Amino acid sequence: MSVIPFLSLREQTAALREEVLQGLASVIDSQGFANGPAVAKFEKELATFLGVSDAVAVNTGTTSLHAALLCAGVSPGDDVLTVSHTWISTSWAITYAGAKPVFVDIDPTTCGMDPKLVERALTPKTKAILPVHLYGQPVDLDPILEIAKARKIPVIEDCAQSLGAKYKGRQTGSLGLVNATSFYPGKNLGAFGEGGALMTSDAGIAARARRLRDHAQEGRHNHVEIGFNWRMDGFQGAVLSVKLPHLDKWNARRREIAAIYRAGLSDQKGLTLLGEHAWSTPIWHIFPVFHAKRDDFRARLEAKGVQSGVHYPRPIHLQPAYASLGYKSGSLPESEKAATTEISLPMFPELSDESAHKVVQAVRDVCAELA
Ligand SMILES: Cc1ncc(COP(=O)(O)O)c(C=O)c1O
């Protein structure tokens, strides 16, 4: 039995192999291994793609969030509103900045921060709001931007899963004061290794981020604050420049696969899907479905030759690392429900229509078995 993987990078990598090798060779020729011309070129291309004035490439997505928070003025003792149903880096970055994550529950129709719950989560110490466009599903951002504006605090978008997704026709990653993304290999724009970037149209923030990532140097050997080595490898810049021109096409293909899944699965008893709000153009980095018997469901799917993933099984507020924050089971009901019921179906642009239809049939069969 042939197995349909949850994610495969094999076909995409093979198709781009020669072009990528040429890009890597140009880095070797230029000797620009850390930052360097390939990274600078990619930064310009990413900024143009998103419609912001600056993109600043760094070594990981986690770093880009940390840098974004520092550049937005978050400092020790502050609170930052975010969500618990996300990859833990969102919260790590807040902790690294010396601040405290304050978790807002999610809207189950987007799996992102619920705007209705933001106002009441504000504290006198709240210095930023950090929503996550999880699964490539844009958060309903305007109400959050309004609350932030009234409080004169910045919004920082975590776009690690949403590059190319649009909110009311505008690119996610261009709407907060400073925004962050990841180029981890499995992301919809993945490097051949680690990478991240922050994006902003604030020249002062961009300048500070460029300084911070290179030991906070302003001129050689003049360190104007405590800095970091957050530079991106030249090789990753070259790879990302080859891949970025394909991103819209790849995202469109994800939407086609999502349409097959939604058409074939929206009538299934016991199965919940995410929809598409009128204001949202998601890119379905992950296609989540929700079922109460998650483990049984996944095992049955696997037995039918369909692999799946889970994003993410334990919300951050219930992780041992954050026990000191004092959250309990039941604190964030929608986040906890998503964490215990989510199943990620196979999703990558090279997945064929035939495979997508096989996934639909397998999921329908499992739903019938578990009914
Ligand atoms: C929502 C989210 N935020 C942040 C990150 C962190 O990115 P990285 O793994 O590149 O550090 C990721 C990716 O893993 C992510 O999915």
C-alpha cells in the first residue's frame, strides 16, 4: 500500500535543485557566508512581496519574534497578550524579552486570538499584543489593531505559518508595527536549514533590528547596546531567493487542495473543519480537522495509508515550563479543545488531486467507523 505523507519536500526540492545549486555557488564565489549579498537580496525581495519597507533576515523564526518584541519596546516586567494554542516559540520569545505571556483564548473559527476577549485580558502592564496566524488562517486583526491603537501599544503578527495569506486583501506580516516569520524547512517558504525574518515599515525599527542581529554594532567594533549573533547564513538567503517567486503559486495550490478537502468532508458527522471568512484568504499551511476521538482517528487513518500530524497536542499554558504562570486545565477552553481534538491532514503543494481525493475517502471511512 502506498502511503500519503503528511508532508514531503522531495518533489519541490528536486524541481529547484539546479537553480538552488547555482545560488549556493554564487554565495561561495562571493564569500558572503554570514549575511552578505544573497541575504540582502532576499530581504529586498521579501519586503517587496509583503509591501513593507524592510525585511530583516535572522537565523530562526524564534529569533525574529524575540527581535520584534525588543524592537517594539517590550522590556522586563511587561505583559504581552498572545495565544496558548501555537508553537511554543511565540511564548519563548516573550519570555526571552523578559516579559510575561498573558494568554487569550482562541476563536474556534480561525484558531487564532479571539478579538472579543482581548479588551478584558489587558492589564496595566500590557505593552504589546502578539496574535498568531496559525495554520495560515488570518486572525480577525482589525478589532485587535483598534484596541491596541486606543491603548497606544503595538501589535506584532506571528506569520510563521501565514506567508502570503491575506486579511481583507492585505498581506499578513504587513499589518502590525513589526512582524515575524520563520523559514524552518517545513514552512510554506522553507529554507534548507534554519531561518527567520522580521518585517516592518518603521525605519527606526529596521535599523535597530539590523544592529541587534550583528552584535549591536553601529560601525565596526562600536557596540551601542547588548547585541546578539542572529545573522542568517548566506546559503539560506540564496535558497529563499530561488523559492520566493514560487510562493504565490504554491499557496494557490494549497487552496485548491483545501477546497477538495472541504468539499469532501464538510458533511461528516463528528468532524469539524475551519471555514474561510469573507475577509480572509488563508494559505492552509496546515489543514486541521477536529474529532473527539483523535488518537483512534489517526491510527485508523494511518492504517488506510494516510499520515497525519498534530498541531499542537498540549497548549502552552499547560506546559511544565510555564507552570509558574498559574494557569489550570479549563483556563482557556477553546485552546484546550483544539489541542485535544486537532488532526492535520496531508498538505503540501505537490500533493496530487488523486492523493487529496484518497485522503477524503479515507477520512470519510474513518468517520463512518467511529460514528
Ligand atoms: C507559529 C510559529 N511561531 C514561531 C515559530 C518559530 O520558528 P522557528 O522554528 O524558525 O524558530 C514557528 C515555527 O516553528 C511557528 O510555527
